[in-house]
Amino acid sequence: MTSTSAPAAIVVDGAYELAEGGRWVDDRYVYVDILSGRLFELRDDTEPAAVRQLAWLDVPLGAVAPVCDRPGAWIAATDTGIALLTPDGTLEWLDRPEDRTPVPSRMNDGVADPAGRFWAGSMAYDGTQGAGSLYRTDPDGSVIRVLDGLTIANGPAFTADGTIMYLADTAAGTVFRCRVDPVSGDLVGGLETFVQLRDGEGSPDGMTVDAEGCLWVAMWGAGAVRRYHPDGRLLHTVTVPAPHPTSVCLHPSDNRLYVTTARYGVKNPTVTSGAVLSLPVQVSGTAACSWRGADAETLIP
């Protein structure tokens, strides 16, 4: 295992409370500030890089994925469910399953898989143990609870062929791995513990799989990002100058790691908490997958 502490560049000094969900979509880096309900893009084709706010909702916004063949439209894990976010900022709800839970809850991180489904987790506002779930939104717009009994569902992240999903339960300090049927989207077998963190190592937050099939994990509370081999071996630890890194994203061609961070829970935050950081690495990533939903044709002009 190797460790590095390469200088991190502050790409966006946004003073975000809880920046999350960083993804490369075409030639732009897209991320959210969960608690303020805002969606941003950072263009990769301008100099200097320009940040633009794409949406500002009146509810928390956990994560988005682009909608296939609908420029400017997103599927969003937001508030208590899954919605389509139209180019004019309107929400078209597909389902709000967290309205039916016993404790006040919200959606958290989410991502589209290579088959075009959208997966997103949830959590209770007060962190009630076992109150979180993982949902899958199929192309027909149906929202299915795939797993329950989680506490803070984070990730998920998929291999390039869509057959392996990694899922973090941040509160439990656990990264799970499971097989996915790429045709049906069903989980094959149960969850397997991929990594179990010890006290003092931080908590697993946002994740991504790189071009070599290795898993990168943002370590909330530890000021670090870890890279794991598919067999579970810790390969590399990258130190970041903020205690709460929240999501990780690798540029598809530029060998740079982009990390969102949070000011939430930091007693004396500096400019690197609540920012977007970038660091040089030795591997590239892949662009975000899109949700291939048929309902988008009727709900989004």
C-alpha cells in the first residue's frame, strides 16, 4: 500500500455545506450541494474553468444522473424520492417512497448504471440505525426498494460491465459488494462485505470505479481517499486537506481526481472544506452513465 499527499488545487471555493455527487457528464463536472438543493456544473472546455448553477430546489438534492437523449434533463434523488428534473428546473415526481417511512428521511447519493437504471440510497435525518434503503429506478419509471436495513446508504458505484455494484453504509463503516443481473437489474445473491473500516479510519462516503476496475472511496472524517483492488486489497491512500471528503470522481482522460468536501460537522472550517478539489493521480475514470427512461419522452418535452 502506498500513500501520497500531493498538493490539492482548489477548483471551486464554494463554501458548500455538503457538496456531493461529483460526476463527469460529457465535457463537464457536475455536482450538488445536498442541503441547499443546488446543482452545479464545472465546464472542462473553458479557461479558467467556469462554474454555473443549473438548478436550485427548495428541497435537499442528493444526486443526479443525465437523462439519455434529453439535453439539460436529469433524474434526481431528491427530498423523499425520485424525480425528473426538467431543463427549466421543474420536478416531475416518479415516486416518493421515503414519505412512507416511520422517521423523517431524505434521499442521498445515487448513480446510473451501464444498463441505464438509476440507483439511489436514503437515510433518516437523525441517523436512525437501519432506517435507510437502496432504490432502483427502471427505464419504465418504476421505483423499487432493493435493500432496506441500511443506515446511511452511499455510493453506489458500478464496474464497467454493470455486473458488480459497490455500496457503502457510512454509519456502519462498511463497503459492500454484490452481483447484479445486467438484464433484469436484480441482485444476485446477498451483500458481501468488501471492506470493513476500523475505528479511526474514517467512514466510507462517495465512491467510483476507475478505468482499471479499482474502487476509490472518499473517507469522511479521515481527510483521505482510498483506492482498493477488486480483491479488497488497499492499494493507495491519498491525503486531502479537508476532514470530510464526500465524493470522488476521476477525469475520463486527464488523470486527475476530483473530490467534493463538506463544511458540515467541521468546527473550524478552512477554504478547503465545502470546496471542490483536484489532485494528480495515475489513472483515469469514465464518464457518467445516463438513465434510459422511456417516461422521459412524455414528462420532458
